[in-house]
Amino acid sequence: MGMHKNSIVAHRTNRYGDRHRAILAAYQRSDTPLTDRQVKEVLGYDEMNAVRPRINELIDCGALIEMSSSRCPVTGKTVRRCMATGFSPSVATSVIDACDLFAGMLTPDYSTWEKKR
């Protein structure tokens, strides 16, 4: 059982939004790599899940890159530190949109395939 076709379309349509852009802007304003927690605090979110999945998507898209790791002063765990890859905000927005379009191209439309006997 997979996602309903309408859910997949809605997900792709809304995939990169204001939160992605705000997170990317936080990295672009920083001179040093940031942890996920630092981004959460800069943007004023209460939960790590408000930023962590979006950061993963921005890494997957190429707008962010993992640079190093450090020990989190809150949890004591080793965490990643990321930076923007150097795109300007307008270009990064285009890159995000292009990545979303490319991801959609990788999803085959099985309805156009002929059934083999």
C-alpha cells in the first residue's frame, strides 16, 4: 500500500516552501557552519523536528553541505554542522525548484506503460 496519487501530487507541489527558504537564509547569513539546534534557535522554533527534516531535504537538494561535526552542549551527542553551498537566495530557490522537478521526473508514470503478457 502506497501513498494516494493526490497525496503524492500535493507533497510535490508543497515540497519546498517558506520554512526551507528561512532555514537556507539562516545558513546564508552565517559565517560558520551551524548545527540543526543552532538553526532551530536562530529561527525561534521549539522543536528540532521543525528544522531537521527540512535541513535533510536541503542537503539532498545540494543547497546545504555537511562540513563537520561537534558535540551538542544540550544532548552531549555528536551532531553535524552544515553550511550553504554558496548559491544566492534567488539561485538557491531555483535550485530547490529544479531538484523538486527532477525528483518528480524520477517517479515513473506506470499508466503509460503497456502491460506485458
